[in-house]
Amino acid sequence: MRHYKQLIQEQRYHLYGLCKTGMSYKAMAEEIGVHLSTLSRELARNKGRKGYRSR
């Protein structure tokens, strides 16, 4: 079984700002320093009606 990492709070805040710029998922993953699948899981898990929520 593979284990995956979740983002820490600082990375979530950074991701929130990057989402507002319209940057691609790949570019955001590189900027934050996480794998693309980690980023896409995070965005899917915390998506609300108004977009990404950093919680």
C-alpha cells in the first residue's frame, strides 16, 4: 500500500493564492514542491462553491 503526503498549512495558503492567479496544476505543484497527484487530491478534497478553500 502506498502512502501519500498531505499539504501543511503554509502550503495550503500558498496554493490558495496560486489558484487565484489561474496558474496550471503542473506549475502550482512545481511551485509548492509537491507531486501533481498530491496537488490534484488536495484541490478535489477542499473545493467549495467559490473555489479552493485552504481551511
